[in-house]
Amino acid sequence: MSEIKAVRIYHADLPGYRILVDRLWPRGMSKEKAKLDGWAKEVAPSADLRKWYGHDPEKFPEFKEKYLAELDKNPETPAFLALVKKELEKGDVLFLFGAKDLDHNQAIVLKEYANLQLTKDF
């Protein structure tokens, strides 16, 4: 069964459809090494939200709530979810991110959101 995996881009040698889910390009990562199939910066957290959060784990619950609200309002979200659904039929989908914190980042929130939405008829 195919699944969505949130993986730090610097350690992403896994097979699957590779989508960068950061708004900014990860430091020190070349386009060749990244081997991306897509870059979904349009569904990444807004610049204001990203700057406010600043990767502070204490702010993560509020960040998650605000990011989920952004995803619900974002006109690009349905097309992104349709792409993920299509690619899951072929194999795993990797949500790649640059953050050092593996547990408190937007890819984790986006993965949870996508999994929830894809179990519904969107």
C-alpha cells in the first residue's frame, strides 16, 4: 500500500514521487541532488506564518492550527491533493522539507492534512 512520507530532503534516498513542500529552496541542496518531481511552494505556509513560527517547538500547536486554516482557504490545495492522490496510485509520495526538526515542521502537518482529506471525497 502506498503512503505519504514526510522526509528531510538531505536524507531522502527513498523511492517515490518527490515533492518539495517548502516555500524556500533548502540551503546547500542542488537541483540535481534533490531529484524533484515537483515543488509545491503554493501550499507551503505563508511567508508571514513561517516567519512568525521560526521553528519554535513551543509555537507548533498554534502554527499547526494556523497552517491548517491556510490550507483550507488556499485555492491551490485541491489541485495539490488531486496530484498526491494520483501519484499514490503508483507508489509512495515523499513530502520533502529542509527543517532540522523532524517532528515540528510543515511537512508533518501537510502529511496529516493530506491523509485526512484523501480519505474523504474532496
